[in-house]
Amino acid sequence: MCLRCPTQGCDGSGHITGNYASHRSLSGCPRAKKGGVKTAPSKDDKEESELLRCPVPGCDSLGHISGKYATHRSAYGCPLAAKRQREGLLNGTPFSWKTFKTEGPTCPTPGCDGSGHANGSFLTHRSLSGCPRAPANKKKAKLPGDEYITAKFRASDVLDNDEDIKQLNKDISELNESNTDMEADMMNLQTQMAFKQSHLTATLLTSILGAVLGPLQIGYHTGNVNAPAKIIEEFFNCTWRARHNQSMTDHSLTLLWSLSVSMKDFGALLGSLGVKYLADSYGRRNSILIANCLSVAAACIMFASKASELFEVLILGRMVFGLFCGLVMSLNPLYIQEVSPTNLRGAFATLNQVSLASGTLIGMVAGLETTLGTKSNWAMMLSLSLIPALTQYLVLPFCPESPRYLLINQGEERKAEAALLRLRGHADKVSCELEEMKEEAAHTQTGVTIRDFFQKRSYRQPILIVLLVNLGSQLSGFNAIINYSTKMFQAKFDHAKYLTLGVGVVNVIFTLVAFYFMERAGRRKLLLIGFLSIGVCNLLMTIVDSVLHLVPALRSLQVLLVFCVVSAYELGPGPISWFIAAELFDQPGRPIAMAFTSMVNWGGKFVLALLFPPLLKICGAYVYLIFMAVALLAFAFTWLRLPETKGRTFDDIVEEFRGADGIPLHNSSGFNTFI
């Protein structure tokens, strides 16, 4: 229902917004004089009305608001005429704007009837250089924007000659460049402001760096067994020969080596079970220090394996170290995320993966024959993880406990405030963050058991997200490449160990890239790019490996694809899969969620390390199709279900899941990453 215009003689035509349905403005009327509303139409008004009647046959004059025809939107045209021009008919003959002394083209935007322009390039559109339908068509057709806004035309009533047209296009181009530069400057300014507002302190940085010494040890023992594999296998064989007076068969030796490699992952799977108890009983920081004892013990056991001439001791040492891995890879993200400011939470959590990748590279270097990967030094090489383990005992005890643990779990507000003050350095920042923690505490229950965790309705979607993201990350082929890259390259290259070292270098570089983009691109976009890239690379690896015997020159391309898989993994799935659970769950459920994350991750690693060698023998090149399927499944699920968590408080993220079975992906623009 529309209000009637009070201007006498006005039928309401001309308004398009506001109180009067067909008028352009809230308070204007094309027939009202500037000084006030007339009580009766004058002779001049009647003559003006006749002049303003649109001459296009069939047009009821609706649409004009200014210019020659009072009720039409355009100063130079008629929407009905533009439509008929596009159709090429008016009263059965081709229509020309010259009939009405208003030459000009129709809009080149596909599907546009010309309505909307008010002046400028396209006669019936409101914009000087654009079309209301151009953005949608550009997005749908994925065509360059210039095809919509720089089409050649001549319009004698609008622009007098080609020089004016060229000048106008030049001005538009300069304006677009200026807008692009301004957007880039604004982005840089926002990034600088975010870092300034985060109040980086020496205590915060020391806490983060002290915590990531744990993953450095894990990475070291992931990379150091690759290059000296033959030497350690020979140690196994010698031990077996001394006991049974015969050598082990190749099949038995391969199985025993696979067991040795995967035992660390099996131990980590068991260690994950203790995360909740340690984290809730002793706190986040103290739990990391307790777990570090296992690393020290494991290094000593592995060192003793050579002296005792027992390969079982080496396997036991890797299992004990695995217990440490299962605890630390859950406790570390938990501690880092709870001490970090919101705007840097993801970036600091990524340092966990940076440390892991750096440790892997150091382990690869240490395992080379030119360094410590020799018959006489391999046992000492396995014990070098003692250095970061002991360093952690010198640093982390002087760092504060998680303020969230102190306030929400222990109810110690004063201790939480003191810890926050050390971490942030500014009292105003502390007060705001304390209020946010209190608000989160008010929305959460006091404790969650393991049974409650899996039965609670608001946890169902986060559990499913954590499960599929982590399985997609671990079963997409990366870990097989890291553990067996040297053997993969040995059949094709003389210096396979150095190519494996290249894998480690790429690994570190792209964790640093992920660290840079984590708070810029967001978790969701990096995961999607990573999973899709891994899927494509695995498909290409299948093709290349299948035809490699026919085209040996493709072996260089295979190495490149291995590097691409590693880079795609570390860009998103690698770091994010370890800490995403800490962002999706509330404080009571977070330790169990991190334990669940650790179990899924290490379980996937264990299965892959154990099954990849036999699968490679059975399936050959087609084993990579399995990895591709897993990666694409994870991509699809991430696209449909995972919300963006960048820059949001824990309570804000958890609110998305409370009391709902699904995730309202369209409630926030941040969810629709590519839209």
C-alpha cells in the first residue's frame, strides 16, 4: 500500500522510493515547485505536462525522473524504448534513438534491458560507467570487468566525440587504480593496527617459544630415521643373525622397519588418552613440563639400544617418545591459543607446525651420512633431542599459566589477572579480556566427562568437523612422503637423500607462508586451497608414476609434484588440523577435543606408516588415487561445514553450535569464503 502524493495534479508517477511509491525521493515530487506545493495546476504546468509526455508508443511514461520525460529514470531515454531496441523491434520496424533525437547504444551487459543508467556511457543506466547488472554477470560469467564498462559506443547527446570517450575511460581507469591502491593501503594499515593492539610482550613471546620446543623434538625424530634407514635395518639384521645364526628375509625386515617407524605413532595414540587428565589436573603449562620427562627418557633409551645390541630397545624408545608426542601435540596448541591475543591466535598456533617442520629438516640433515647418519654415530644422533628437551626446562617454568585455565577451571580471578598482565602488559587490555572470559564462563558448564563430550548436542558438529579435517590431513599422502621419500627417490635418482632434504626445506618454507597468511586469509580458505591442491597433485602423481617407465624424463616432474604435495599440506591442513579443535569447543570440552584431535592425527599416521609400504607394492602408482579421494572428501566437507574462526573470540565461535544440529553458514559473510 502506497501513500498518495499531496501535490495537486500529480498521479504519483515518478516516485521510486520513500513515502510515495513512484517518486524518487522521500520528500520530492517532479511536479512540486521549489517554493512549495501548488494548490492547483497552472497553465504552464499543463503545457509542461504535454511536453514531458513520452513519445514512445506503448509507454505510459513510468520510469522517468529527470530530463526530457518527467516520469522516466533516464535523462536521455525510455526503458521501454531501450528494451525494444534490444529486441530490434518497435511497431514492427528496427528502432532508432534518432527518432527521438537521443542517439546512443544499448548496454552491452548480457541480459540487461538498459534500465538503470541515468547518464554517462549507457543511456538508460544510472551509473556513469557501470551497469547494475554488470557485477552479477561478471561474477557469473567470470569475464574481465573491462568487457562490461569499456565497450565502444557513440552517443551524440551524451559525449560529443571519440576524444571525450577516451578521456572518460582514462578517468575511470585512474579512479579504479586509485581505489585499488587505497584498499591495499587500508589492508596494510589494519594489519599494522592489529599488531600494535596485540601488545606483544617479552613474556608472551617467551611463553610461545618455550612451548614450541616440544614439537621441535617431534619433528627431529620424524626426519632423522629417513636417510639412515639402511644402516638401522642392517643393525636389526645383525642383531637377528647373532641370535638365530641366519639373516632376516627381506619381507620380515621391511615389516620390522615399518613397525619401528610406526611405533612412535602408536605410542602417540596411547599418549593422547592422558591429555584431559593432565590438562585439567595440573594446568596447561605444567602438563607440558611433565610430558617432557618422557622425551628425556626416550632419548636415553634409544641411545642405549646400540650398546645393548637389542633392536627391541630402539622400538621401545620410539614408543616412549610416541607417548610424549601424543601429549605435547595436544597440550601445546591448547596452551598457545589460551595465552595468545585473539587477533594473533591462529598465527601463534601455526608456530607449532613451524617448529615441527624445522625439527624435521634438522633431523634430515642429522641423518645424512656426511653428518651423523653413520654406523658409528646413529645412536648418538637419536639422542640429540635431549638438547631442546632440557632447554624447555630452563625456559617454560618462568612463563605464566594459561589465564583461561586459572579463571574458568580454577576460579582464581586474581591469578588469572596477574598472568594476563604479564602476557599483555597493559591493564586496559587485561580488563577487556577478563570480561570476555567471564562471559564465556557464564555460558559453560563446570565440567564435561568423556561420555558427555560425545553425547552433548552442541558438540556433534564440531566433533564431525575435527574428525574429517584431521583424517583428511593425515590420510592425504603427506606422511607417507615424509617417512618414505628417500625410498621413493632411490629407484630413480643417485642422490635421493638430498632430494629428501629438499622436501624438508619446502616443508619449512610453507609453514612460514602459512604463519604469514593465517590471520590474513583465515583458516577456512587455507584449508580449502590445501585440500584441493593435494587432491590435484595426487591425481597427477598417479598419471606420472604410471607412465614413468615409458617416459623416464618425467621423474623430475614427479619430484616437483612431491614438493607441491608438501607445500599444499603445510599451507593449511598441516598446521590447522592440530589447533582447529581448540577454537571450536568451549573451555570444559577443549581438553577432550584436543585429545580427540591427537588420537585421530596419530592414529592416521600410524595406519599410514604401517600400510603404505604394502599398499605401494599391491597398488603401485594407483595408491595415490586413495589419497586423492580422501583429500577431495575433506575439501567438500570443509566447504559445507567449517565456519571461519579468524579474529573471533572463543565464545563467539562456540555460540554457532549451541543448541543446534547444524551450522548457520550464511549468518556471517566470513563463512562464505569464496563469495
